[in-house]
Amino acid sequence: MLPGIEQAKLQRYGLNGEGEREIVDVDVLKLFEFITDFKDVFRFISITAYPEGDSLFMQYHFSYGSWIASLRLLVPEDKVVPSITPLLPAADWAEREIMDLFDIKFSNHPRPKRLIIPDDAKRGIYLDF
Amino acid sequence: MGYKFPLGPYHPAFEEGEYIELQLEGEMVVDAEIKIGFIHRAIEKSATKRTFIRDLGLVERTCGICSFHHSWAYCLAVEKAAGLEVPERAEYIRVLTAELERIHSHLMYLGAMAHKMGFDTLFMFTWSGREAVMDMLELLSGNRVNYAVNTLGGVRRDVDENISSQIRAALETLEDLALKLSDTWTKDASILARTKNVGFVSREQAHLLGVVGPTARGSGIREDLRKTSPYSVYPLMDFDLVVLDGGDVWSRTFVRVLEVLESIKIIRQVLDKIPSGSIKNPKPVLKIEPNDVIGRVEAPRGELAYHLITDGTDKPARLKIRTPTLINLPASEHMMRGSNLADAPVIVGHIDPCMSCMDR
């Protein structure tokens, strides 16, 4: 139970607010609903992109006191995911970094420029070796 | 008629390589864009090619200023994933080193801020005082940077009577310095003119930008992992959470002055309470079962998070490092909009950016 958070609202996303961390699978629609519902109370930490088997996954981490919610999203085949930056400005650089390192495209990102690799380098360097 | 003004990548006001493109209208900044990546070393990727114990040396080198916190967050993640217990004496030594490092980092920041404002006397004064804490870190670990105190399941260096009495003596000097700094930062007219009401961010805006550490606490956000998500032996320590409501450069700077005093308080308690016993769990970390953990510590600049995914081998499957600067620096783009050109280096500098941390 998290103080000041409606339990029923959390449970809609499969979360209980217990322990120190919970990981749940979400789709894009649920992710956006979660952010709209909780962006004023939960602090955005970061996004981790990682390959598992043949697919790519992303975990969106949110923090509330000592509790962390990690929302896991399967990246579709075409590697295009809608950007959450218009809703939540904190995600700006996290998404741009993933664009550089994992070659995932975030549609609707306000400034989809290179962040940490040079303009002439190939995108997706973390997938290569 | 607007024009573009480039700041960096090599500029006297910056310690490291960063490039800021400012869009100006006369003297006013209407838009700012920060370009990073000048020191990208792919540490996250390299970490997946080495064993857990060898990664320790790698992650410690992410940053030269908060290197202990990097190794600590990494150790927390690995210890959590492997279910490794840490002896209590080791936890005390970790807190001791962490707080010494926090003092050293904050003093470095306060000196650098004075330098950015053109107040070089204060810069020299602060940095000469900082030598006292650097000496203590050297005494404890043998190094002035990259202390290599942490290891998986404990620490590598012990504290004896000689070291603790020397640290106590140095704390007197440091406390004296911090009180003088607090006096200067509250009274000096030129400091107040350069920092008060500059780079304002409200509490709500700061939350949406996700800022952490002193940058958040200077905007009235009550969040410090040592208090809000206690780890190690911090719950046993008596210290205050420093929060100021100003939301400007001055508040976020003064939070750090007060935190130096709190750190001194913590170190004194550590030296008083430290229990005897072993300093390292002898169990080696070889292969770790598939697991997914996050290790978080409160580094001098704010929350430092290590997300570790293991897959049953002796190497991490993925190690994601979220450094505090990575979330604080984009916020300074927002702070610069609407400010004066002369204030831009102060605004970028006051979040205490660490480019090496950020580029990884």
C-alpha cells in the first residue's frame, strides 16, 4: 500500500504497491494511461532497453519513495514506439539515447536528434557486437 | 533579430566537454540546446563482456568525483541479485567513504560555482579547504580518486584508531570551513546578485522534469534516498533532510552547503558506532541466476540507479546506468530559457554536471 495513492487505481495495472519493486507487462495503450494517471505523483527514473532472445524489450521505471514500478513493453517488429516525451518531459534524453544505442524509433518525439553518438555514426551500436 | 551563440565544447567555464547552442534575442536566451556525447565510452556495453568482479573496476571509472557511489550502486545491485550478505562493519565503512566523498564533491562544486561567477578568491579558499577531505580519502583508501574501497560483499579497506582520529581532526577543519562558506553564501552581495531568482523552477515543473538530488531539494521536493528509501546503515544515523523552497540557483547551491554539515554529523556517528567484525563476505560471486534488480544510492548529485539483468552466466546480460546528471542536465535547458546570456554558464554549472557520468 502506498500512502496517498488509490489502491484500486494501481491494481488496474496489475500493481500492488508492495515490496521494493514490481515489474508488470504492459502494452502501449496501458503505458500511456499509466503515465497520464500517475505522472504527477510518481517520479520518472529512466527507460532500459534490452534484447532478450530475438526480441527487444523496454522497461519504464517510476519511483515513489522506496518503491519502484517497472513497466515492461515488448518492442514491435518495426521498432517504432510512440514517444512519451510530449506527456512527460523527463523522458526526453532517455528516449533519444535509446534511439542512438538500440535503433528504436520514437514517433512523435519533439526533437529526435542524436544524443550521445556522432551524427555520421550508425544507429543501434549496442546491438552490433 | 535573433542569432545563435555557441558555448563550448571547450570553454573556460566548463570542466569537461559539452556543447550548448543558445538562441538569443539581444541578451536574452530564448532557446537552449545541450549536446553531449564527447566522452562516450560505451561502459554499459563493455560491462556485459566482463565478469561481475571485473566490472567493479570498470563502473568505478564512470566518474572521477562520485566513483565510490558508482561502485556502491553496482555492488548493491549484484548483492541483491546474488543474495549476498554484507557484514555490518563493511556497511559502516561504506557510509564513511560515501559521506567523505559527498563532502569532497560538494566542496568541489561550491568552488567551481564561485569560479563561474568570477569570485576566484572564494574558489581558491574552498578548494584549499577541500584538500583536507582529499587527504582523508587518500589515508583511507590510498587513492585521491577511484578509491577502490568497495568489493562484492564488503569492502577492501579497514579503519583503525589512527585513521579515525585523523578523520575526526580533519572534520573540525571541515566544519569550520563549511560554517564560513555558509556565512559567505548567505551574506555576500555579489553572490546573492548572481544567484537569487536566477534559473527558477517550480516544484511541479521540477517533478515533471524528474530532477533528483540537491537540484530537486532546492525546489522543495522532499526526496533523498538516504531518508526516503533507506539503504545500508543510514536508518541508524541521525541527520536532517535538507530542503529549501526557493527554486533558484541560490537555493540549490545552499542545499549543498548545509549537506556538508549533515555529512560531517553522519561521519562522527559512524566513527562512534562502528562495530568490530569482518569487513567482507568471503563467498565469491561467480554465476548469478536469472534476475532483474535495481540498485539505487544517493550520490552527491542525486539518485544514481543501476539496473542489472542477469541470465545465469558470470556476466551481466544488461547493465543500465542512470546517472543523476542525465536527468538534471536537460532540466537546465528549461532553466536557461528566458534568462540572461551571462547567467547561462552559472545555470548549467549549478546543477553540478558531470559529463563523464552522463556519457558513460
